[in-house]
Amino acid sequence: MASISKSNPLEEDDDAEEEVQHFDDFTLASSWERFISDIEATCRQWLADGPKNLVEKGAVAVEDSKNLFTVKHELKNVAKSYCMEFYFQIENNGSQQAGIGNWNSNSHDLQLCFGVKDFLLIAPQSASGVLLDTPESSKLLSAVAIALSNCGSLWPAFVPVHDPSRKAYIGIQNMGTVFTRRFEADRIGSQVPVKLMHLEGLYELFVSKFVYSGVDFSMHNFKVHFMMRLTYQTFPYDEEDEEIDMDELMDDKADTAENYGSESRNKVLWDDDCPWSEWYSAEDPLRGFELVVTWADRTVESTLEMAELENASPHDAEKWILHPILSPYLGDPSHGKRIDFASQLLCLVEALDTSFAAQFMEDFVSVENPSSENLKTSVVIPPPSVLDRVIKDLFREGSKLPDFTKGEHRLSRALKAAPLESLFTQFCLHSLWFGNCNIRAIAFLWIEFVREVRWCWEETQPLPKMPIDGPIDLSTCLINQKLHLLAICIEKKREMNEEFLDCIGSDDSSDASVSVEEHRKVDKRRNTSSEADLQRKRDSSIAEDTSNRLRFERKTERTNSVNQSPTDAIRRGSAGPVGTMMLLKSRQQLHAPFTQDPPLMTEDMHEERLQAVEAFGDSLVSSTSFPVEVNKNVPGQLEKDILLSDMSAFKAANPDAVFEDFIRWHSPGDWESFEPKTTEPSAGPSTEGSKDEWPPRGRLSQRMSDQGNLWRKSWNDAPALPADDQKPLLDPNREGEKIVHYLETVRPHQLLEQMVCTAFRGSADTLNQTNFGNMRQMTSKLEQLYLIIKSTLGALQRNNLPDKEKTVKDLKRLCMVFENVEKLVAVAASIHRKFLDASRLAQVIFSDFYGIYAPTMGMSSNDEENKKSRTEMEVSRQEVSLRERQVVSNLFSPPSANQSWRKVLSMGNLLNGHEPILREIIFSTGDDVNNGIHYAAAADVAATSDRKGEEIETHRMYVSGTSNDLRVGLSVTSCD
């Protein structure tokens, strides 16, 4: 009925009601009842929505859990506010999870303590977040229980109590019409009783919760269900390396000067046998391992059985779960200062950006250069002792030539750089670690490097790490080509000096004349030589005899007479007859001579000759008998020298030959024959018909018949000298000086461009040598890296960069890609070496890491969301099979005395001397619900029990901790 509202002294509510006309609702007589109603309404709403709809409405995922979510609601009772949180689990497909495993590592703390799934947590909105007043906590828990009972929910509810550090809770759960479950959890943070450090004491503590205190536990047997999980963790590798005594520390300090930029090499590091260990020591990406060993549910009846279990080996456990612990730097690049190829390549790219500021490398170290003054405040130059050590390492002669194919990927030759073991690549890699790889440090090292190269040249000392023969590889960078040619020049210069000294010590009279008989003997030996010897002679890079070169002038004077009589004509330097070709005048067989090979040329020399072709035309361009590159790119004086050499050799092999004979052999295209062409075997450039058809009908081409033809003039000037007696086409002294001058005057940006290309290839080839087993993802990623490097470095192979800023930006982005691949290589190598005898486990762990890391490889470090996703990277846990247990056990090497000094009391169950860092135990006992005592339906009990339908779990105790920390959670089911 309607009435005027006025105060009622019997009401417990102190709030004044508004004096308005309305109907009084006597079902909400107090603020506490309204508080219960608010809880009930919220729970009804959550029950109606269900887990899937709650997630869609914005439920928040619990941190470190994949399928646990929570929703919140603020409550207010009088002057105090509370926060009610509902925790629920769903599967990945959105459906509610059917049950909870006792050992789910992602479970909430309350789920582990009490074995519940969905639950409510009500806490005051205060700084501590706990209830210190015991009556208040009991009253709050009762209000929640009433609200849950009114809405028909079986959710357990918990309230935090006592001090926050104790992580103490009390809770209650309505299990149906009869049973009620009460919860209590507490923690001892220090001074744990010795009895509770061992399984026997914990067993007796649990038994004491459901038997009389006066019972002697040793005389009675109590059937208790027992489950145990032990967690072991390896010592961090860096911590083990730091455990050294003072004597070793003093020895390491003595070698600090010899190991610039790195830690003492006296320590045995994890990557000492990895290919990159020559340049830096990487932090192990696997900081350690966590092993979870689980004993399944078993029944224990006495303290004696508990003592036996405490002494049991972890190998007797039913399940092993391995969890690799990743280093923080894998996910967060800003974690510490990393020193690896990627970081140093970035410094080299910055040096390239600075290199355009000067004309010569000396300008960066000269005090007179203004740009060098700006660099002095920000760059570091290593001491002279370090510079001397690097130079000695670069120019240390080995017993044999290094293998230039070492570490070479099938795609690395597409990069215009130098082989990994070559001198220039080693210089570039040393430059990465010289100081902080700034332009001034590079200039210091380069100047000293060139000074040492000049010393090798002037003192005729072999150039280390470079071949002394073979063709010049034009696919490499220009500096590597020039160092290769310089090494050949040094070797030729050394041979000339040795022959010169031999000639000085020989009898001059023995060289005054050469008899005709001696010439015939030499000619006979050459004509009867094998085809293999002839081919070797043709393929040699420079065909010369330096001893005969010293007598070149004397032989020229003696053999250059045009009116030489036929009796004095001697065939020399013949490689054999050319088919059936005959000399036009003497009608003797035409012999092919041994000729000098074209001189070796670097890429810039080829370009100069090509420019000369365009400038002078093709007046001296030879025919098809020359190699293609010489035929088209060698005009001018060099072409003339080669032509004179061939003419001289041809005259020596065919004393009665005329100019037309030379043209018929050397340039068949310039001999116009009037006879029908016939097919002949490939014995020479041209063949003749039968001897009866003589002389062959033909004439010189128009080009060779013109007045003043340079070929005919050269023929008249050419002496009859075999190739061995001719002046070499390659002048090692001249070419060597030109190469050293190029190295001394190379432009800084041209040097740095070649250094960047070579350093990227050398670093990639070094990583390519890593042994990471049969991990297909890593093989594919390395191939992608080479392709990206080739695409990015293409701009540096031009003489002028079209856009310097864009190129530098692309190179810095390439350094980020290289960093990601380098981390992957380190992870793959670390996993492979630790699981050599468990390849399946290695593959699974790396595949899991790759699946997490690969999607973030292209992310920018400035993106906060991407940075968070990387920081939270964690490899999933892997089950270890029985065959793999010994491999995993070997990862837990016995601790040293320094690592185990903190141990006071052992909990048992040691693994290679390792005490578990966490021990978790679940004790439980049940009662038969069909014994007539209770009238609750068995189906109702089965729906809320973890046991079988005919048994209810009456007591459950969860124990977690170590010898210095103990956490206990107890739940008791009773009939109210």
C-alpha cells in the first residue's frame, strides 16, 4: 500500500531514506541484503551469458594462461568497495573446458591449490587487496555463499586474508543439497620446520587433518592418494663461467691486451667450436632448461613408503616435460649491448655513409683535414699493439694455400665480393672488430694494410692467402682481383730474380753460342712431347722461361736477319703440323707454334681496353684464333705486342713461311680461297687439299692487301723467336707498381663499398658453416638471406650510387634481416649441439621457436606491440620419451662446489646432484557416498567430484615449495 516513508529504528541501515511517496520493499531491509542482491544479480548475468559470450563482451585473458579469462564487477557495501572477479576456462574453439588437469602449468594459483576450475574471487579495493579483519572476511564469504545459493551456482568463492606476502585465502563451495566444501591456504616464507621439508612429515600433516591427534601415525596405515611434481632447472651457463677462482682471474687479466673486444679466451664457452667464435663469443640463446618430472596418482599407506619415494630417482617418474629457457636478447634487441656480425655490419654501413666526405683514406687520420677533427670526439682507435697483432694475423703465412671454397654457399658467388679465406675478406672481417668499426679506425687499418702489401711487393715476399697462378676471377670485387694479380706478379718477379742470380753465377762462355745440334735435340724433344704436355703449355697463365728472357737481346740480333740462308733455318717452338696445310713457297708442312697466353687482366683493365677499341677502331683486331675477351677488348699496344709475339713464334716454327702462310693459319677469314670448301678434321684452323693441287688458289682479303697494312708491317718487324725466348707479354714490375698505386690512392667510398659487399658475404659464409643438423627451416632461411643480400648490394656494384641516402637506408634494413637470421643460426646450433642423440626433440623445439620468432622478423623495434610480442616469446613444453631421457639428464651437469654452497638441507629426489627448485604434492582421500549415511544423490556428487561416482573427495591438500618456502592449500568436504 502507499504510504509516507519515515525512519524505522528497528532497521540496521543507517542511511536516511528519501521522503518520497513509494512502496516499501521489505525484502531489502538492509544495505547488507542489498549487497547480497547485487552479487546475486551479477552472478545470474554471468551464468546467463556463458563463457563464450563473456569473451565476446570483453573478458580479459589472464596473463601466462592460454585459456583462462576473467571478468570484473565493482561492489559497494556501506562505505567500503569490493571487486568481484569471475575466472573461467574455455577451449580454443570457444567451448567450456570439461575439466582441469592437476598439473596444468598455466593454471591459476587458486586452481592449483584447491583443484577447482571456475571460481569467484572477492577482494577489497585497497592498497593491500586483502582482508585483515577475520569477522569481516567471514561475513563477506557468507554473503557470497548466500548469493550463489540463491542463483543455483556451484562456483567456489575465495577471499584473500592476512598479510599479502602469505598469499592466504579462505573459501567456500556449495556442492549440492548436502555437501559443503571449505578451503584454506597459507604460506610459510622462512624457517620451515625440518619435519615439513620431507615427504614423511608432509604425509603426517595431511593425515592429521582427518584423524584424532592422539593417534600414533607410525602404528596405523591410512590409504592416501599421492601425486608429486618436481621441477628442476639447470644453472645458467654464464653463471657457471663466472665461477672461477682468483688465480684464473689474474691469468685472464694478463691476456686482456691480446684479446681486444672479447672476453678471456681461457674460458671454455659454449660456442668455442662454432665458426663465428674466431670473431666473437655469442651469448647462448638457451639460458637453461626446466624439467618437470611427474609421479602419477598412486596410493600410499605409510610413512615408510613416503621415505622410499623421497629417495627415488627422477628416472622412475611416469612423465618428463622439458621447457627450454630462452635468453632475453632473443625477444628484446635492447637487452644489453650485443656484439655480433649484424651489429658490426651496421657500424660498417655507417662508415660507408661517412666515407664520401674525403678524397683519400689518409684524410680521415690527418690532423690537417677538417672532417677528421669532427670524428676525433666520437671514434675509438685501438692501441698500436692491437694494430700490430691484426696485421700479423693477416700476413701470417700458412703452410698451404687456404681453401677458397670453404663455407661457400651455392648462391654466394653471385655476390661481387671475395672468397671467405682470401686476404681481402679477412681484412674486412678484422675491420668489423677493429675498434668500433668507425671510418677513422678503418682508415688506420687500411693504411697499415697497404703499407704491408707494398713491403711484400718490394721485398718479393709471397702475398699470403692469395693464389699465385690461375685466371683472375672477374666475378669477385676489384680489390681481390688486383691482390690476386699482384700475388702473380710477385711470384714472377721472384722467379726472374732467381734466374738472374743463376745467370750471374754461370759460365758466360757456355751461353756464348748455341750449336745447331743442340737446337735439333731441343726441337726433337718438343715435337715428341705428349698431348697432355701440349695442352698444359697452352693453358698456362703465362708461358715464359725467365732464364731465356735474359738472353733475349742476343738471340734477337742473331736470328733477325732477313737474308738468312735455308741451311741455317732451324724449326723451333713447334707444337706439331696443322692438318695437311703446306707452306706456299717451300711446300713443307705448316707447323703450329707454341704461343704466349694473353696477359692476365683485372676488370678495370678490360674496361680500359674496351674504351681503347672504341677510340682506335679495329685496325689491329685479330681473328677468331684469339680468345674472345682478347679478340674484342685488347687493341692498341697490347694487341700489337700479342700479334708480334704470335708472328715471331710462327716464324720460328716455320722458317720458310711468308706473310700469307701466317694469315692462312692465324686468320683464315682474311684468306679468300678460290677452291671449293671441304670439311676437314679439327686439327687446326684450316687444311689443304692434296699435294698435287699446288699452289692453292687464293689471295689475301682487301683488309690485308691495303697499302700500309699494320699486320704486314708487324710481320716484317717480327724476329723468328719461339715463345720461350720472347719477352713476356706481362711485365710484372709495371703491373705490380700500378696495383700498389691503386691501393694507395683508392677513393674511400670505393673502398668502403667493396668492404661492405665482402663483409656481408664473409659473415654469411661464416654462418653458413654452422652445423645445425637437418633443420630445413634454417637451410631455407639462409638461402633467402643470400638472395636478399644480392638484391640489396646490387647498387654498390655501380661506379656512382644513384641515391646514397636510399642505399644506406636499405643497407641498414639488411642489417636487421641479418640480425634475425644470425639469431636463428645461434638457436639452431645451440639446440643441435645439446640434442645430438635426440634429433626428434631438437627438431620439435626449433620448429616451435621458429614458428614464434619468424612472424616477428620483419617487425620494427619501435613498434610497442611488436616489441611486446617478442618479449613474451616462450617455447612450449615438450614431452620427453624414455629413449631421450638420458640425453636430457646429461643437460643437468653435476653442480660445482661454488654452485651448491647455498644448500643446507636436501629435499631428496636429486637429479645428477640437482635439487628440485620446486616440489608440488597433492594428497587426497575419499569416502563412499553409498554407505547410507548421506541422502544426496550419487549423480549430484559425481558431477562435483574428481573421483569416481561412488566416492567423494573429502580431504585434499596441495603442498608447494622448497626447503625455505612452503605453501599449503587444504580443502575439506563436509555434510552440513
